[in-house]
Amino acid sequence: MGRRPAGSAKGPPLGEDGSAQARRGKKKRGGHGPPGSLPLDEEDDDFAGGVSEDEGLEGLGVPLDSVVKVWCVHSTPNFSLPWQRRRQVRSSGSGFCIDRKRRIILTNAHCIEWHAQVKVQRRGSDTKHLAKVESVGWECDCALLKVEDDEFWEGIQVVQLCKKVPHLEEDVLCVGFPVGGDTISVTSGVVSRVEVMTYAQASSELLGIQIDAAINGGNSGGPAFNGAGECLGMAFQSLGADQAENVGYVIPTVVIMHFLNDLLKHGKYTGFPTLGLETQTMENAHLREAFGMAPKQKGILVSRVAPTCAAAKVVKANDVLLSFDGETIANDGTICFRKHERVAFSWLVAQKFYGEPAVLKVLRDGQEMELRIEDFHPEVPLVPIHLFGRQHEGPSYMIVAGLVFTTLSVPFLRSEFGEEWDCEAPVEIVHKVLVQRAESKGEELVVLTQVLANDLTVGYEDLENVLLASVNDTPVRNLRHVMELIEACSSEYLRFSFQNNLVLVLKPDDAKKATAEALEQHTIPAATSPDLCAETEAPAAGTDAVGEAEPA
């Protein structure tokens, strides 16, 4: 079963067109809700707010009035026809108030992806209020919404965030607006498991809480309370009924607090750091001995270092990573989390912030070395998992005489080949996605997605979804580079070479004329996407033609 947003009972679920979902896996997201932005101020009573006792159902001991229903209209790009948008769909999810003074509501990022309009509705109210998306953390599936309407905030309660990760068998109360009805829903259970898990929204590995309370479509973005009425996390995904019953997942407040503190620290969301290393466990005694490890030494083997990651300047392949910031890494790649509990060491890395230093201890050629990463920065993704956070959040494209070129991304693969894209897509594309890493900033994979009918492209109609390798024997770096090579072509022929050893040849002058004809024939507004048009003017303004995407 693939991960997908569950949607609401009042509209078709988002993502059946393969749009805003994460890579195929075991979990699916619970529902839809709104995002906004704001930092956490530990001294702000409103942010950590209290629970009033004049609410009905006082016996539950939780601020039900703080939970709101989030309505979203989604306008998803058509990755197969990248100059268009798909039919708008509607969904609903949950959210809850975390800061009355700043008028902020917390919800899941997947509840508002590709949003065209977001509205929120309080419990027991017949009015929907417009909300603005302030900030989104796609990796942690968190989003902040801001509601300006004074009426919405009259007498609303505020949720208090618990700063501790709950222990196993602690009571959990999930509150939200799931499918099956229009009013608020309360389900109870216990904490079943705490470990690093895959977040379906962006395939990131972060700490998560498994509970046995039901989390259904529409529950996403709703709070999960402990026995003291404090919020221990936010519901966000679940296993399908075909795999398990009553298995839901909650984003712990430590992840939410990192998201909020990131906004305070940087003024915007920057993300959760990763080392960018591929590692191998060293549980085999002969393997440890071969790399010169002492009997009591523990660590993991670095098998590959991504060229653009923060650790690339100091870490080498075949290093044995012994510790991170003084915390010993076990042979199975875990660290001590709590008594009798261990989690993947990646959680230790994820708790850092971009721009901060880190100290690593490695064993290299039998010698212990202490290495220092001066400042964490994000690895450049060769094939982006999502397109959010860029100036132009839709797919980039370019049309030349009916040839439609676009950049390879996971949303594109999902749109073309479905949730099982890693089984259905051409093997050379899947290999690039799973194995290849970007060598430098701005590097992209360019794909010829289809050939529009045109007299000049007769005989090339069967070419579709093939990777472009070079233009006139010059290897392509990105889509912008392809445009530059075509515009600068002074030879008699324009030669496109593809990864599967196919060649496509056109005459440059004829291609330019055919481009205008193809645009008119197929009612396409422009030959290039807005980001490529903007980049054409960028060098004159003193900026880079290919810039790094900033997080939302």
C-alpha cells in the first residue's frame, strides 16, 4: 500500500493524480489541515497556554475548544502537462491553536500542500474563517496557519506542548475531525512504540510515536494529549487496514519544537540536518577487525559520502564513524535514547540546526581522528522529493518544436507511473533516482517527457520519458543549461542525445519556427516555465542564473 493523504468525506482525496504525496512505503498520512508560521517563545504564556475549566466534557481534561477543522482547496500541478493545473479538489483535516497572541494554528503540511485556499472552523461554530499559510516544514510535516479575524479568536483555548517524549504505555487521547461525521471526535489508546521512522510527506527519517488509537482521514493535524491534558504530539499518518489495525503515528513535540525554534533562530524554516552519508553496520567481528577496530570500539562504516553534503569536506569513504558530538554510535547504528531504549543515530543529527558546528570521531586507517563540521548545510537533491519552497513551486519545463523537457522529480514520477513508480518507471531512471547523487549545486536530471504532434517531429513520436544526456555532445547540467545550449547553437544541426543511446536531430532555425507553431496548435501559453523566464533576466540583475531553493 502506498502512502497517501486520506482526504475528507466531502471531496475527492488529494493525490489520486499522484500529486502531493511521498514515496511509496508502508504508512499513509491521516488527513488534511492548515499551516502558518511562528517561532516558539518559551516565556509566552499564550504559546504554552493553559486549559480552561469552563468547557464541557471537563472529565477529559483536555482543551477541546482549541481544536479546529481545517478546510483546504488544492490546486495541484499537472506534471504530465506542466503548463497546466489539475482540477481543484477539496479536503478537510484538523489543527489546533498554539499561540493566541500571534494568532497561530498548527497543522500538518500535507493538509495544505498545493493550497489555493485554506479556511478554519471552530468546534460548534457555523462560520469558516480564511487562514493564511505562514510557514511549512515539509520534512517534519508541520505547518503554521494564521487567522486574522478577531471573531475567530474570541474565547479560544490554547494547547500546552509537553516538552518530554512520552514513555511506553502512557495514555493518549487523539482529538480531531476525521471522516465519518462532521463533529469533533475523540479516540483513546496508549503509546506503543517510540523510534525513528519514515515520515510519509517527504520520506524523512525523524523521531515518531506509534499509538494504538485510531487515526483516520481527517485526523491529521489534530493534537494527541497525555493524561495531564498536555499535547504530546500531532497525528499525521497511519497504517492501512490491510496491514494492521489501529496503528497510528504521532509527531512528537520535540520535532514540533525543533520546527518552531528553527523559525525563531533563522526567521524561516531551514530543515532537519542530515550527514549525507551512506553507512553500513559493523556487527560482524571480522569486518570490525579488518578495519582495525579494537575489541571494545563501536561504530559504523561509511560506505559513501554525498559530494554536496556538509560532511564531504572532512569524512571519507571507509572511515568508521565512532561518535557524533560525543555520543557513541553502536555497531548497529543506534544510540542510547533512554534506559532500555535505543534509536537510530540519525535522530542525534536531526536535532542540530543548519549553520551549527558538529564534532565527529572517526577511525581512519587504524587511527582515531576528531573531525569538525564547521556549519551544517543541506545536501543538494539530484531528484527532489518535493518542489515546495522554491520561488516557482510548479514543475519547470521547456518546449522546443514540440519536444517537452522537464526536470526529474518524485512528484513527476508519481504522476507518470503511479505510487509504484520504482517498479513501473524505466530502469535507467529508477537507478538514477536511487543511486546517483548531485555533484554540485544546481545539478538536475532533464527528461523528455513527451513529443507533441508537429510536422518537424515526425518519426520521434514514440520518444517519451527518456533522460537527456547531452546537447550537441555537451553534457547537460540542468534545464536552464539545456536552454542556453539550444540558444547558442550555431551548427547546422541540433543534436539531442539520450541515456538509452537514442539520438534526436533537428535544424535550429526550423526548430524555432516549429516551437511557435506547436504552442499555438496545442494552446500552450509559453515555451518555458516562469522560473526559466525569470532566470533569463537574472544575470543582468547580478544574480545567479541557477540559485539554491529556499525553504518555505
